[in-house]
Amino acid sequence: MSFYENHVLPLLLHLACGTRVVDRQRAKVVPEAQGRVLEVGMGSGLNIPHYNPDKVELVWGLEPSEGMRRKARKRLAGAPFEVRWLDLPAEEIPLEDDSADTVVLTYTLCTIPDWHRALEQMRRVLKPGGRLLFCEHGSAPDENVRQWQDRINPLWRRVAGGCNVNRPIPRLIAGAGFGIGRMETGYLPKTPKFAGFNYWGDASPR
């Protein structure tokens, strides 16, 4: 792993994903998590303050980046529940079938190379009746914005740690065997439109 990937990129992602407007989005889904939780792409631990400790038994934090895990140490030390690191990519979730009550996915699906395999893994580890809570940015509904997303994406992906701004989030989730329940969408304020169209809600394995 390069110096940029291990030291510079974690700082940039922490700052970009920790803005006030993004934090408000996290607060719309993370408090609904309960039981044994798998957070895919825990990053620098920005979701930790949003979990309800009265509802959460344990959080597995899946995060393959050593730099991001290092950024998360302080937040993990203050967490009012147990957090266990899983340092593998989302395509290789090292948990048994039906082991999680909730999967939390926030601003992560945009970066996973094999998103279909990763979502299948999330469905595998969810217990029957479990929920996938998601908050992601992706393909915009306006054609002019989508055109810009498609133009910008190749360069953006290279400099932003594999982030794709144009993924059709609901289609990806449904295509991996989930039924989407509640979902809301909208552009985030004070955010460039090409990177600011958000989808948030929940889904369950079909």
C-alpha cells in the first residue's frame, strides 16, 4: 500500500465524510441499528456516535484499510459498546451465515470493486428478518447531472480511493437479493451535485 493510500487518503476521506451535512445523513439511519451489527466500511469510525448503545450488543467494523483503522482508534476507545475489527474487504466478510441482526452501509458501496459479491455477502450474514441500513450517494435523477457524473467518474475514482459517483444504488441493492423497504432521496445542500445525490433507507433479504 502506498504512502498516499495509507496516510494521505485516510485523512482526506475522514474530512470529506465527516462534514456536518454528511453527519446529519448518518443520523437518519445509524440509530436504527440493533443487536449484533456489521458495519461495512467503518472507516474512521464516524458512525460510532450515532449508534444507540441501548439497542446495540456488538459492532463488527469491517475495514481493510490500516490507515482508516488507525484514524478510528480514538473513537473506538470511547465507544459504549464492543467493537471488533474485521480487516478484510467487503467481498470476503469473515462471519458465519445468519450472524448479524443489522448491516450498516454508509458511503461505502460507491468504493467496493465487486459490489455484487459484497452485497451477496451482506445478505448471507444477515439473520432472517434482519435489516440492511444504507445511506449512499450515487446516480442522480437529472440527466444533465448524470452526464457530468459519467464524465468525471474515471478521474474521480482514481483520486478518491475508488469512489464512484454514478452507481445506481437502489438497482444494485435490489439486484443482490434485497427488497427495499423505506427509501428517501435528495441532493445534499452545500455539496456539488455530481457527488451529492443521496439514497437512504432500509432493505431486507428476499
